[in-house]
Amino acid sequence: MSAATADGWHGVAGGAGARDRAVRVWAPWSSVVRLHRERDGATERIEMDARPGGWFALEQALRVGDRYGFVLDGDETPLPDPASRRQPDGVHGLSAVDDPAAYNWRDAHWTGRQLAGSVIYELHLGTFTPEGTLDAAIGRLDHLVELGVDLVELLPVNGFNGTHNWGYDGVAWYTVHEGSGGPAAYRRFVDACHARGLGVVQDVVYNHLGPSGNYLPRFGPYLRDGSANTWGDSVAVDTAEVRRFILDNLAMWFDDFHVDGLRLDAVHALIDDPDDHILEAMAIETDARSAHLRRPLSLIAESDMNDPRLILPREAGGYGLTAQWSDDHHHAMHVAVSGETAGYYADFADPGALAKTSGSGFFHDGTYSSFRERDHGVPIPPEVPFWRLVTCAQNHDQIGNRAVGDRLSQTLTDEQLAVLAVLNLTSASTPMLFMGEEWGAHTPWQFFTSHPEPELGTATAEGRLAEFVKMGWDESVVPNPQDPETFTRSRLDWSELAPDREGTARHRRLLTLHRELIALRRATPELTDPRFAHTSAVAVADLRGGQPLGSFRLDRGAGAFDGVGGLVSVLVSFATETRFDLQTPNERTARVLLATTGETRMAPPNQPGPVALTLPAWSAAVVRVR
């Protein structure tokens, strides 16, 4: 049991040194619940004590090493614990008792990583290394340290049926998938991250459950009747016991696994009372854990609502989450560099889109969204710090939900990728990288599944194919998610960085640029200044090169506001050469802090006062103006 739980705790009670542990389950649709227990080769079935409110409990019932499940009424098949901490034989098998206190943590001096000022690195364990395990990922952590990132964000790791998928088909929220190494390996991974100064953010899914192995409806009304979202039946988050089930799980990650933050998947699919929302309850619970553990803990919401209420303080009527993803800035950067304007990218062909998202956060802040066919979004109050928006040039969704899972490195030039890196890592928001992006990995990241049930696998593959054929794609190029090769193709190829392999120099150059950009961001106060008023952006439409934008300028620092304080300018030339006039004080000399090309020209060179900086097509520079 997590230290944060109340009277209605779910699952097996914990506690350091505990031998015989109590177990509880909420099963209001059953009259009789028996504990199925396997211990030392013997099997027992023990009737549990009925408690008020649909609870069943048994004291001194389980020990570490036991396998167990619950037998409901007259059904003789034991079901796994809804709050199982370990499923050694998969999501259909018996549960096992996990003892968090048995691990000897080495991170007693870990003080955490705040989100403000950080850079996030998103990865999928199954495709990050050839082995696809937590222990194998530990072997690549030094690469992330050298890159300069602060937080490692793992795609969902909870139990699902099958050997591999993205992680969003999970049904056992309290477990760590055995194929990744289980809970013991997860603790080793977090400990190894903390030893290297890396924080860990875990992606969690509370808005739906996967299609195979979801036994919650057998126990009680965990799901909402007659309500579904894109991925399945809605979770009944407004039910007290279900809410406790979620909050206990949230506290588990902080208490038992020592993670530093949670990324909350698709919170717009959580249906609840706006004035007593589960998101606010999560924020309150997280703040309580943070106070007790004495280190910062973050909640990052994925939301397409463009609603600042999520990140406003509770004192100001908000939910008090730490941050939220902002897809608008991704869309604006993507269109500016790739020129792609199909689907939801259409609105971002507006020449002012990149400037607006760079200076105001949301593009749709009450404006008409052609993709949604309605007005969308609310402006962000300027008092909100910019770092509360997490943005990216690429992520698992924006790559994997393309028909063939192609990365931008498969269509853009090296120069364009360099420009995109500058735009992403100098933004006022919290930047995030997707694994392999830092070196322009050529491996795709496709949609893959491994449903053991033939009918479910067929339905998934046919549904995916029909979706893209409807959009005009040739069905022969859309990969079958059930084909094991789709998963294999999506693994990172680390040999792309090998110094003795032909053609890897371009990957190493892009990696060097990312390292330099992150180091520059860390060394330059203006680049992490979170104030909206200290950020100003101007974009100029392209009249010759066939791109939405010809040039872009982002000014960061107090000088953008008062004309006197420090000022760093991020200058980008897209498809055509661009001249930028920089108004430096007469006694100061403009200084190029970083440039993606050696062909950057400044006139007059190395002299105080105003200068003109000329950038060739598809290049960028970061300049200290004063």
C-alpha cells in the first residue's frame, strides 16, 4: 500500500519488513469473494471478509513469493488483482506480491529535477535498444548525460497482453511489463538515472484500458456506462473508489519507484466535474508527496484543449498541474520547416503561426480551427511562466501516427534538421526530444502491436489500413502493425553513430549541434527566461522560395521588453538568403553564440554598434545583441 492511501486502499498492504500482508479488493458486484493463494506448492481458497461499500478484505493473507488472484461468486477461474504489482505470467495470469522495501536504493541524496529550465528526452523502452529492456536502457544513459538532457520520459510501461506495443494498451496499471524487466528492473533504472543526475518522468494512461486482459468490469463499475473515447470505454473517475484507485497508483510511482514526474495521457478524455476534477485531485496528491519527499514532482498533461486552467495555480481557479503539452508550437515548427500543410497542419500555414506560438504559447486561443470546424482554445495569461508548456519538433505521436511512421530525418535535408533543432531548443517553452532525433536517426517509428488474439490482431490491422486508405494512401505502403518486422524496423540503429561506419558523419554533426544547443540553453539566462513579456517573435512570409516562411526572428530576454536589458536573438533563414538588422548599443558588439553554418556573415564585423547579419538559405544563428 502506498503511503498516500486512505481507508479505501486497493491491493496488498506494504510496509518495510512486513511478512504477512493484508489484501483488499473493491468488488461491489459480487456477494462472495475468495482469495486464491498458491504458496510453497500448495493451493488454497479462502473466503474474504465483506466490508461496507463493496469491499472485501483479508488480514495476514499474503507473503512475498505468493501467487494469488480473486474468485468472484460462483466463477471458479481466479482473476488477477486489479491493483496487482506484478504479473509474472502476463495479464491473464495470477498476481504476485512485490516488495518495494526490498530494494536498496542508492539515491538518498537525490534532490530531484524541476521542470523549469529542463530539457526532456522521450523514449520507448522496446525500441530504444536492441534488447528492449530497462537494464539495457541503463547502458545508454551516459549518451543522454553527454547530450545534456535533464529528464528521461518513458512511454507507458504497465502490463499489457502481448510482447510489444507502444504501451497505451495497458490493463494492469500498477505493474511494470515483465518483458521490460518488471518492477525490480524499473527500480534499477530509476536509481541509475538518479546516479547520473537524470530525472525520470513516467507516461501513465488513466483515460482508458487496453482491449485484452481488462478484468476491471468483472469487479465493479470502474468504467462509465454508455461513455467511450477514441480508445475505449471511459474510466469512471467521478466514482470515489475509482478515484482512489487512480490516486493510489499516482502515489505509487513517486513513493515506490522514486520517479520525478508523470506525463498524463490525453487528459481531455477524463470526464469529470470541472469544479471537482480528478486532475486537481492529482495535483493536490502530488504536491503532498512532494512536500513529504522534499523534492520537486511534476505532472505534465497531454491535452488538446488549449485550456490554461490545467496549469493555472489552484489559488487562481486552476487545477494546479505543472505543465501541459502544446501541440500548436510543434505544428507551427513542422509547417515552417517541412512545408507540409495537409490535415490539421493547414491552419499553421498562416505566416504568423510560428511567431504567435513562440510569443504567446497557443495558436488557437479562441480562433477558428479548420480541423475541428469550430473556435478553439483560450489565451494563456501572460503571468503564467512559459516553461509550463512542453513542446517538441517530433514525438511518438507525431511520428508514429503518420501512415508509414516516417521521421522528419527521412524527408528533410541536414540543413533543415539543424534549423528545426535551433527552433526547438531555443524556444521559451520546455523543449522535448524524441529518441534518435538528436542524431537524425533514419529508422522509422511505426505503429506496432502484438495482440495474441487473432481476431483482435486482424481488426487492429484492418482498421489502421482503412483509416489511411480513406486519406488517399496506397495500402501497399501502410505497414501491418501485427507484423513483427514493423516492430523490428522501429528500433533505433545505434551504429548510425559509429565513427568507423560510412555515412555516419552527418549523424555525428547533428548530434554535436544538439549538444551545443542544450549547453548554450543552460549557459544563457535569456534562453530559459520564462516571462512572456521577455519573448518577442516576428516571422516574414516567403515570397520566393515556396515555403510558408522566409525568415523568423525570436528575441529572448529583458531587452525584448525594455530595450536595455540582456537580449539574445534567434535568427532563422528558410528557403532564401536573409539579412537581419541588429540594433546593438554603440558601445557593444554583437556576438554570434552559435550558427548552423560557417557562411554566416556580419557587417561590419567585430565592431560596436548596429550590424547586419546575413544568413544563407536553411540556416540559423543565435546572437547576443546585448
